[in-house]
Amino acid sequence: DAGVIQSPRHEVTEMGQEVTLRCKPISGHNSLFWYRQTMMRGLELLIYFNNNVPIDDSGMPEDRFSAKMPNASFSTLKIQPSEPRDSAVYFCASSLGEQFFGPGTRLTVL
Amino acid sequence: GQQVMQIPQYQHVQEGEDFTTYCNSSTTLSNIQWYKQRPGGHPVFLIQLVKSGEVKKQKRLTFQFGEAKKNSSLHITATQTTDVGTYFCAVAGGTSYGKLTFGQGTILTVHP
């Protein structure tokens, strides 16, 4: 298995632009998590899904953030419009017990 | 939700010295997991502890779960430069969906 796949690995964009981060979980894992990591705030859980259904989005910072999981093999995290303070590494993880993290997307908003 | 405090935040050691990081909770935990994140990398699962007083070893790493299941520790014997990174503990979020609450992490630096 290729593990959790995230794309893009790096994204540089300008303030106000829409950003879409993508994740393919490990096949058979029924839970998917989106995290944000910064030096200041550490590893923050943004939202998680179980069997493609959003369970808890209380970690989503603002309405500018949205996430979808249209099927068991794909999820997106969208930021619209992006702001410089959104700059961070965004991780996707999937789980059957322990969590398997993807390599992350390093987002820079100028 | 579950809260867990992890200390220390930073630890600098000379190669060959031992290292320990601690996680503490005010509530009884069902289990605790440990993860390692190398610089520039992503968190990687190390181990899960479930039983009261449990001790597990992985080569130079020793993991302990407290008798009251409210604290845990990760001890590294004779650190090596390959041990550098951030070590996180994580506790179950009280649901059956695998949600975890991560500690703040301990950043380990090993000087050769």
C-alpha cells in the first residue's frame, strides 16, 4: 500500500486565492482526519470523517475552511479566500486504530 | 474533550545521554499512543499502551503506562542522532471513530 497520499506537497499562493488540498486515505481505513501544524499552535485537529460522514468540524477555524469526503478514497480541504495566517503544514491521516499520516502539504500564503 | 499535558517542551542532550518525555492527564485514559515526527516529516505511530502499569520496549525505547492510567512516559536509552525529532503522546478522544488528542510534543535535539 502506498500509504496516505496528499497533494500538492507544496503550495504557494497569494492572499485571497482559493486553495484546495487533496488526500487519498489508505484503502480500508474508515476514519479520515485533517490536521494543521504550526510552530505556534502545534498539531491541531481541524475536522474528521467516519465512513465519509463529517463527525466533528469544531476545529475548523473559520467559515473560510471547508472539507468534503465524496467517497471512501478521496477528501479535500478548501480554503477560500486564503490569508497569510493560514500558512502551515496540513496533514491528512487515516485510521483503523492508530493513525497513519500523509506527508503533508506545506502551504504558504503571501 | 480529553486534555493531555506533555513535558518538557524541549530537550537538548549529548549523544549517548538518556532522554525521557512525560504525558499527564487529569482523567483516566483508555489507552495512549506515541508518535515520532522527524524534522520536515510527518508523525509516525510508534506504539499503543492499553493496560495499567504496562511497559513495552522497542530497542532503546521504553514506554510506560501509569498504574492509574493517567500518565505515560517514553524513555530513550543512550540517544543517537537518529533519535532527533518531536515525540507526541496522543489519547483517544472519547469516540469510537479513532479521534486522538495530541500532546504538545517534546522536541528532542541530540548533539553529536
